Amino acid sequence: MIRLILVVISFSLFFILSIPIYLIEWIIGKFNPYAKDISCLKIVQAELNIILFLSGVKLEVIGKENIPKDTPVLYVGNHRGFYDVIASYPQCKNVTGYISKKEFEKFPFLSWWMKLLHCKFMDRDDIRQSLNVILDAIKEIKAGNSIFIYPEGTRNKTHDKLLPFKEGSMKIATKGGCPIIPVACTGTPAIFEDHIPFIKGGKITIEYGKAIYPKELNKDEQKFLGAYVQQKVADMLPDNM
């Protein structure tokens, strides 16, 4: 219970302080958008690292050297719990927007920061809106910002297999002309989902696979790129469980 209370207090204080910070970042963005993006990235990463500490998370990061430093990337990961984002965002090397479900746009403060960080909100029941989100994400890649997606489409509650990766989401990489970084995250449900509403300390492992360059794949692999990336993520999971 104490961990939950500490996390709630930390998030509450952060969001209260967000009001003046948000205005300052908005002003900075008018004169220097890149400086605004970097400062927002560092602020949110710092807060999430605090949350990980208060939650008693022991974080292991493998393969971070596989992330290119000189180009935006499309991170593609499995999705098991809320701590997938909390643990992975502090590892991002440059400005990275997550594609999230539409419902999060309704939350004040949280949605403010997500928009500042180029996150996109997808309505999974609206095909046209989902397509527009993919197109916006392609624009972000071309502008030099990375994108992080969970192509299973929802939080996966199974323990022994991945849900099919949606092929349409791979267009962010193929049309944006960026490499794909497969990401395997294990241990996050044990922190929160397995015993809601309590938070329990534990180990989370994030592994980054080698960069995938779609144009270098054969025709079948390019045609079923989602399935190809899914297998790369699946291959990393057993080693960390």
C-alpha cells in the first residue's frame, strides 16, 4: 500500500507543478521547438525514473546499443502492463511519441504532456481516424522524431503468446523510411496488474533487438512485416522470463 501512496503523491505533485511548467514550455516552443521537445523529454524521463524508484522496480536494460543514434526509429514492443511505458520511456534516446488509445486524451495534465511529447491518440474503432494517426506518425518520423507502438492493439493479458501484430502499423517505418527496433518487455504485470490496485516491487527487463531495415528484407518478409517483427520480439521473450 505504501508504494501506491508514494506513486500517487509523486504523480499528483508532478501534475500540479505541470501547470506553470506547461506554460513555460509552450512559450519556449514558440521560439525554439527543438529546445522545448528536449526539455519536455528530460522532465518526463526524470519523473518516470522517480516512479520506478518509488515502485521498487529493479530495471534491467539489454541491447540499448542496438538503437541508432543518428536517425529516428519505430520502436515496436509487446504490451503487458502500464509499466511498459513507465519503464521504456526513460530509455528513449531522442524525442519519442507513443501511440496510445484515444481514452487517454480525456485526462487533463497527462494528455497535455503526451501532446507536448508528440504522442498520438488512436480510436481503434474508427478506421479512418486510425489511418490519420498512422499518417501523422509518418510525418513525425520524417521530422526526426521517433515513434513507439504496441501493435498488438491492446494490453495482452495472456502469459504464453503474443497477439498478432497489426500490419498497418508497420507503414510508419516503410513510408517514413526508418529502421524498426523490436522491443521485448517482461515483468511489468507483476508490478501492478497482477494485484490491482497495489504496487509491488520487482524486476522488469527491457531488451532491444537489432535494427530492422524493411528495404533489406525479402519480398515475403516485407509483405508480412508485422508478423516478421512479432517473431523477433517473441524470440527475445523466453530469455527474460
